[in-house]
Amino acid sequence: MALMPAAGIDVTHALVRRLLEEQRPDLANLPLTRIANGWDNVIFRLGPAYAVRLPRRSEAVELIVKEQAYLPGYERRSPVPIPGLVFSGRPSRDYPWPWSIVRWLEGEQASVLPAPFRARSAEALAAFLKGIQVPAPGNAPINPFRGVPLSHRNDDILQRLEDGRRYGQARQLRRLWSQALAVRPWSQAPLWIHGDLHAANILIGNEGTLAGVIDFGDLGAGDPAVDLAAAWLVFDAEGRRRFVFAMGADVDAETWERARGWALVLASAMVSNSDDNSMMLACGHFALDQVLGTD
């Protein structure tokens, strides 16, 4: 059984309450409820307006640090709500890593909503990417796992696809992967990217509007195709058509081919490592089905 990465620290309600009492006593008496325990972070809702994000393993510490440094810039560029940084928490005697308080965003994760309903957000998600994907400065962080040349992920993909039990259509997926690898890598200046734009990181409102984009831990500079993978990670064929049209002629066919390769990278990571997270497993299977589609 392939499980999510193990937690290095048990982030409890009592621990978070102590951190708040020490560093943000003005917020320490607000209601506190754990709402998510992901691969990298534990999320608590704090009162009606805030969320607390804390790394659950050492590998995630760098992600929180990047969010704290660069979220304000993303927030200025984004035309849709993102969880703006409210407070950068410090390590304490009980907790050795930095942590954050961010603004709470209302909305349902796209991953729990029917794909036809998600399609209503396609144009807004395209506008989000056009807003954030601007040239990055030379000192911008590079995520070694996102936005890099697809060839850097070749060993991971081939190893995952050896698992015939999980990947009954491995032959087709290998062929699609080879097609993506054959495309020229991104050769323009690196752009700012979200880095993890799958259905669980997109919030949808009651009318199908895009209510927000969350989890910027994988942000960095690189190939924008990694974010365009949302065409397969989030949408069905109709939503994908709307999303591609909304992105416009500035995105060429080679970038879309790399984007489908990135969709395979992210979807296979979910399928191969989420036996204990049914929502992420479902996200991965949905995306693989879309990648294998003929549209």
C-alpha cells in the first residue's frame, strides 16, 4: 500500500493553540478547528476569517517559507482571491518550524464537485493564470519538481507506470509521455507559476464561479505548462475546451503538449501515493482518464 508521506510532528489542536497564545494572543481565543491533513501541511480554521497552515514534515518547511516570501506578490497579481498572508509564525519550544496564518476563503474544493459544474470556472481560472504568470526575476526560486523540463521527471514516471495493478493503460500512458518528452522544452524566460493547480486546490462558489485558488507551497519560476495541466487535472472535455479557448493564441501547441505531460506527472503522483486519501486518489484517476481522452 502506498501512503501519503508520514508526519514528522503530530500537529494537535493544543499545539496550535499554544503557538497562537505565544505569538498572536489577539487571535488565540477564536474557535479553532482542524479541517485538513495533507501531504505537506495541516490546516486549521481560525475563527471566521483565518486559517493556520503548519508543516507536518520537515520537507514542507521550505514550502511555507516560500509562501511567506512570495504570496504578497501573487496576491497583487491575482484577479481571484487567494489566501493572503496575515502572519508569519516563528518556531517555538514546542514546534521547530515556521508556520502561517492566512485569510480563509469560502468555497467548495473542485475535487468534490461534478466535472460539468467545474467547467463554469474555466474562464476565471484562465484569467488567474494570465494574472500570475509573469516573468520572474533571476533570483526567483526554482522548484526542482515543478516547471522544470519534463525530462527531469522521466525516471519517476517510468517507475510509476511499471505498476500494472494501478495503471492498466500503462502502454497508452507511456506513449503519451513519449510524445510530451519529444516537444522542445520551454526556452523563454521563466514565469511565476502556482505549481500544484489540481482540483483540490481550486475553490468553487455556489454558482460555479471561481471562489479562490489555494496552496501555493510549490510556487516558483519555470515552464508555465505545469499550471496549464489544469486543463486535464480539473476539467472534463467541455471545461477543457473552454479553458484552452480562454487562454488564447499565446499558448502554442507545444506548450499544451507539455501541459498534458505535466498532467500525467501530477496525476500519477496522486494515484501512486494516496491509498490513504480517497479524495486525492479520485483526483488522480479523474485526471488520468482525461489525459487518455481523445479530445
